[in-house]
Amino acid sequence: MSELAQISDVAVSHLADRRPLLWAGATTFDILLDGSQTSGSLGLLDQFGRRGDSTPLHVHRSEAEVFYLIEGSITAWAGDDSLVLDEGAAIYLPPDLPHAFRVDTDSARILTLTTPAGFADSVRTAGIPAEGDVPATWEFDLGRVMSAAPEYGIEILGPPPDNPPLPPEREPR
């Protein structure tokens, strides 16, 4: 047995043990690690979205959030700033900073880290567990997000800021 396997605080997550959660638009979440696995210290999520999927403008009152773009491109609104983030970009969002984002390419995959943990539990509460393969489309009631958010210190402020038209289709960098 390796020394690492003997440490009781190690958290391991296997794909076979997880089910994707369906979200608004065509977004799915895979909760890689949550607070129950990390003693509340962080949450790690793998998020997949399609062109035009966006989050509402919102604030995490007690969590910092990091997005790392594995593939695709998004427009991120952070406070008063509007930023285009392409594959390989990362952004840190401190607690209490209003933010939102929108997928600008055909698809985007985003690794999301929150600290302390909590956001993953919000996603688990509001998301719809996928049975088998992820369907091409599904119905999602945004009321699920609205009702779960306050329990996890998330305040929904409204739609994304000025939500400009999507840019012309382009290849991610």
C-alpha cells in the first residue's frame, strides 16, 4: 500500500462513481470533489456548456471562485469588467464580486474551483441527475436555481450585464 493511500484526508473521485447534473440551457456539471470529501475546504466541478448558455449575474457571499477554460471561449463579467476568455485562460473571482459568463463558441468546458466548498452542494441541489447518457435537450426550471441559491450564500442579481449579441462563430484559440 502506498503512503498516499494511508492518509485518511485524501479525497479521490472516479468518473464511474459520478453522474452528470443537467442545468439550464445545455449546461451540465460533473461534481469532481465537494465539501463532504474535502472537509469543507473546496469544491471542484467540471462544467460543459453550449453556445449561448449563460449564468445569471450573481454573487457568492462566502466563496472565492476560479474558472479555468479547458476548451472554448466565454465572455465573463466580473464587477464592471467584461472579459473574453479563451482556452487556457483562468480567472479568479473573490467573494462578494458580482459575476456572470456566457459561452461564445460552439461549446466550452470549464473547470470551476470554489473555496470554501458550498457551490457544489448548490449545483447538486438544483441540478437534475442524468440517467445514463446526457440527453440532447431537456427542460430545466430556473426556479430550482433561485430557490437553492440562498441556502448556499449565493445571491442571484439578474440576467448577465447588457448581454451583447453573440460574436460570430469562430474557432477557439
